[in-house]
Amino acid sequence: MNIISGLIQNYFYFASIVIFLIGTHVMLTHSNLIKKIMGMNIMETGIFLFVVSIGYIRGGSAPIVPIDGRGVRFINPLPSALILTGIVVGVSLTAFALSLVIELYKYYGTTDSDEIMEMRRRER
Amino acid sequence: MKLHRIGVAILIVILSVTLAGALAELPSVEQRTSTSQLTRRVIDGGLQDTGALNLVSAVLFDYRAFDTLGEATVIFAAVAGVVMLFYQAPLHPSSIGLSMLAKRSLDSIGPFVFLAGMYVVLYGHISPGGGFQGGVILATLTILISIVYGLETERRLLDPTFKTTLESSAALLFMVIAFGGILTGEYFLSNLSAGFPRGEAGSLLSAGSLAPLNAAIGLKVGAGLALIFYSMVKREPE
């Protein structure tokens, strides 16, 4: 029961686990390469949600210092900055993976990884 | 095939149980009050150390600027890979674009998209945003042009060679600013301690090297994403 009450308190983490597992499932069960890339992106989203929610504080505001210097509670800016890096790397990875899929489609005429493996086996 | 499915199901169950068990042990939102020393240092001393109001930008372009250089390198590698893969692909000849209505609509919103992108890039150190976010907005402009007006117009307006040059020179600008720290006897990517002007907090020309670094990253990301899109769509559909 400890786990369940812990998960209800940390519902951000729970949601990120669910998103991560959906992504993993999509990546492992679909043979279409474009769907695999979508699954990878969903997995990334789960990780981003997890790391950003680590830095969240209830009632905290975005970490931008007001000019008049009022005391405000800020959320932790470090996970946000880290995840900015992560998003950019994710975009680069997606772009390169998609262009590789385009080249594969040009060569094999399909984006299905099972069919591509079958063709390669026959080629050999 | 059947075995594969069962294996995946078992893996998902094991993963979910271990992840849920581990994450349930983490402190909940109510117990977190951001008392780690590093966070205190950034939140309390960020404005003093960097002169930037936006603490995320302060972390990204001052405390962890070296990481940002690596991140820019990742984008550079991705752009280089995509452009190399499609280098010899011919330009799709019949891209004439959408209807007159869509073209006139883009005429009226295009300048504002550009303005919004430049605003997000140049004010990255004092308001939400920064080089990466603004660069993406700038890249959407070229994507809009190539969808609405057709690729040929986009290529005439913004030559791919020009975009490549822009991306490389933005990367060079970043390196020049970074070496400016060494020239003044400080470290690589030093900001205020290397003599970059602090300015008045909250004004456009403040926070030393943060604003030019933001601008360099913005141009680099904008040109890079535009190049990726251009390279991926330019080949003939089969």
C-alpha cells in the first residue's frame, strides 16, 4: 500500500511512467519504422515530464526574476535547463532517424522493418 | 511472433513494477522546498553572477554554456548528416504551392512570425524564451513559405548555400565569443568576469555575453532546422 499512496502523491511521476511505458510498447510491438520513431518520441516525452516535475514546487512561479525584486518562490531552474538540452537532442535524433527511413524506403520500397529483414535474408 | 508479444508484455510488467516502486519512494511535491545548495546558489545568486533575469537562460548560457556548445554540435551533426544523405536528390519540380488565399494570408502573417521569432531570440535573457525556442519559430517561417509558395520560391528567397553559411557563421560567432573569455585572461566562455558589460538588469543590452550567445544559437537553430526541412522535402516523390 506504501507504493500506491506514494504514487498518488507523486502523480506527475506516475504519469511519466505511463507515458514512458506506452512509448516502449509502441517501439517494441510495431514493425513500421515511422511508428517506432513515434514511440521513441513518446518515451522521450515521459522522461522530460519526469525530470521537469522533479524541479516543480507547489505554488512556485517560472524562474524569471522580477525587476522590482519582490520575493517570489521559484521552481528549480536546473531541470528545465537540462531538459531544454534534451529536447534539442531529441529533435536532432528524430530528424536524422526520419531521413534514414526515407532512404530505406527509397531502397526497399517499404518502411516495415520485418519486410526489410525478410528482403535482406533473401538477398543473401 | 506470438513469443515476441509475450516477451514484450513481460518486459512491460517488469519495467512498470520496478519504475513504480522506485518513483514512489521519491519525495512528493509537498515535501520539496528547493533547498539543495546548488539550486539556492542559482536562484539567489543568478542575477548577481550573470546579470540575466531569466534564470534558465542564465544556467544555459553562463553556468552550463559549455554544455550548450555541445548541444549546438549535436544539431550541427544532425544537419550535416541529413544534408549529406539528400545532397544529390533533385528538386521536386512541380511544387507550385497552395491557393492565392493561402499566399495572401502568409503575406500578412509572415512578417509577424519573423518578428516573434526575433523577439524570443533577442529577449531570451530577460523574458521566457531564448535561442533554441526563437530559432524554431524562425524555422517555421521557412517551412510555411515552402509549403504555401512552393519549394522553388523558398529556394530563390533563401538559398540553401546561404542557410549553410548562416549556420556555420553562427557557430563560429559562438566560438569567437567563447574565446573572448580566454583573450582577457579568464576562462573559456567566461561571461561577466571576462569584462563583458553587465548593463542594467532587464534592459536589452545586459547580461554580458548572454545576449550575443543567444543570438548565435537562435540563428544556428533556425538555419539548421530550415535546412533539415528543405533537404527532407526536396527529393522527388516516388
